[in-house]
Amino acid sequence: MNAPLRDPGSFRDPSGAVYRSGDRILRTVMPGNASEVYRAARESGLFKDLAERGYLLPFEEMEVPALQSMTGAAHVLASARLPFISYPYEWSFALHRKAALLHLDLHLAALERGFDLSDASAYNVQFQGSSPIFIDHLSLRPYRDGAVWTGHRQFCMQFLNPLLCHTLLKIAPNTLFRGSLEGIEPEVLAPLLPFRSKLSWTVLTHVVMQAALQRRASGRRAATIGRLRSVSVSKVAFVGMLQGLRRAIIAMKVLSGATVWSDYAQSNSYGAAEADAKRRFVSEMVAKVRPRMLVDLGCNTGDYSDAALEAGAGRVIGFDFDHGALNLAAARAEAKKLDFLPLWLDAANPSPNQGWGQSERLGLSERLNADAIIALALVHHLAISRNIPLDAVVDWIVGLAPMGVIECPDKSDPMVQQLLALREDIFADYDHEHFVAHVARRARIVRQERLGQGGRLLVWFDRS
């Protein structure tokens, strides 16, 4: 086993820490209360039950003498390393809703066995394909009669409030969440909500009243705050609160209607024959390479991610800017049970290293370990819409994986013409000749193909 390397985001919880070792994740459990709580959950059968339900990441307890000697840990829990770690600010509405429901379902199941959760961090939920899984085993603890939900505010900030931004404000909250890693505060959201929405019981109790209580608590003396902390809540009321939130979140619907690019696959600038040729080109690359992980930049609704999986890709991590397309992609992944995770990305401003020490939440390139990449219908958006030099666009894409397929439409393409319609054409070097030269300087060109008689060129590169 490789020497364990501590995860830079694992430092807040004194009960244990997370280490990476090869294809395993190791979680230490420290002596004392943390160890007692862990053993109580283990001996009750809680972990086994939650894992069998598909709620909790399975683990095995193992001896790791070097790690235990170094940390003083009483126990070490080993689980399979997830292929990609995503963050809540990269989720679409559909994924965020799934994550919220998983968190509530796990909490309700834990209460059935006499346990609850110490927090409600959305970062404790990850995805396997499009299915959510809870990863923080040490968040589970014995339930105390009358205990209030200590994670209530955190759940609202990191789960409920982002969903309300989608459904009530019609605003995707990703950039707001990324700028405030603890989530969206009720005090920030409440003034923005339409008055009629505040008549909803869910909004009134979990946003408006919570914002008011927070404002009042900030001006109270310590003794008054202490009295607030001594409030008790019956288990029946606690369960009722969680079930009420679950019903409210289930009732939230993915926004319907086409957005800017969600109908792109049906309204692009080439016909069925060209689409078939593009799919065949991608499939041939994938069948040759057999990537364990493929990245689909500009995945849209997942047509070519689906094709890549059919051709032999182990899994696909997709990225797109358009939320309408991402919600449709998530629905496709769920309906077809695909190992496909479609995430939100502003390719001109990817998720950076941030948080404490600028390493608590790693940037996109730090987390990706792709074997291959496809970047279709993307180059022109970056080069023309965002004024990024064509060579820099190629350099970034080729740098994300050792091989793949890049599509470049030239200026004759109607979709490029649409981007140029309301702006001056200052892109003298935006053409196929320069594009191919930029790729060739960075990798070997295996093959290239023009789609029909149109202005789109596919290039298969290999820099391995």
C-alpha cells in the first residue's frame, strides 16, 4: 500500500481525518468519544444497513500500522476511492435535488435505529454515475432524546436554499455558492424571494423565520443565546420536520422549456448524416482507447457521452454551462442507468483551488484524472464568445487528457455566424488551418474528418 497522503480538505473534524492511499480512501477514527460513537454505530448494524440501502459508501475496518502509529488512531476505515470528487457548486438542479433527498433519507433511516447526523454538509454527498452516496461515516452519532437538529441551518444553506434559487428565483446558484463555500444564507435569500413564495410553509419556516432568528440572535446576550440552545424537540417533531422537507423537495420540479443550448442536438447546423458521422468518429476513438474515465466537455444532453459508454468507456464525467441541458442529461443518465455524471462548468472560469489554505476545495484540473476527452461544439464558444486565443483553448483541452477528439467549426458554420452576428470579427486566426497547427504542436494527430460539406472539423489527437 502506498504511503497515505492526508486530504487537504480534511482538517475540521477532530474525530478523524481522511487519507488517500492508492485506490483506497482511509478514514481514521480517534480514541475517546469518537471511537465509542463509531463502535456503537458499528455494533448496532447501522453502517451495514445504510450501505445495503445504497445510502452510505461501504467500508471495511483494517489495520494500517504506519498510519495508526503516526496519528494515534483507534480504527482505520478503508473504502474504494471514488473516481471523481464533485462539489455542490458544480451540481445542476437535478443533481442537487437528488443529493438533498439522499441526505434526508439517510437521516430518517438513522433515526429509525436511534442515530442522527452531527451536521448537514453537502460536501458529504458524492456521486457514482448520477446516483448520490453519503461518504462521511463519522457524521453518524447516537440520537439524544429532545435534541434539536444541529445541522438545520447548514442543510438549508447547502441544500434547500440553492434549490429555492432554481425554483423560485429562476436563478442558477452555482456562482453564488462557489463564492460562499458554506452555502447560501437565509438572510441573503429571504429578501430576494417574491412575497407570495413566503406564504409557503417551507419557505416561511426554513428561510424567513430562520433569517429573522439569526438576526435576533446576533444581537442577544450570551445568557439569552444559552436559553435558545436549551430548547428541546421531540423525536416525533424532528422526524416530522425531515419528512416535511422531503415532501417539499420532492415537489420541486426541474424547470421545463429549452434554454440557450439545451435543444442544441436537435437544432444545430448539421443534419442526421453529419451527426451519425460525428458519433461514429467518437465511438471509433473510444473503442480504440478504451478509457476508464472519459471527459465530455460541452456534454449538452449527453448524446455523445452515451455513445462513448456504448463504445467501451468505463465512465464519463460531463461538463456543460447550460442548466437545461444538464437536467436533461441527468434524466438520461438515471433512466438508462449510465455511469455518467453531468456537471456544471464555466469553461472560461473553471472551479479553482479555494477554501482554507487555497487547498480545501481543489480546482477542476487537480481532481481530473481522465484517460481521454471529447470536446465537441465547444471551441468556438471559448474562442469567439469569450475571446480566448485559439491556441490557448487547444492547449487547455489537450492538457486535460492524453488523447481525445476536438471539434472545430470554422466561420462558415451557422452556429459560429450566430455568435458573430452582434460583434466585430476580430478573430483573424480562427480557422481550420490554425486549429490543426495548434493541435499538431501539442500532440500527434491520429485522424481528422470534415463533417459533410459543412464547416466542422473533427481531430483525433494523441499526446501519450
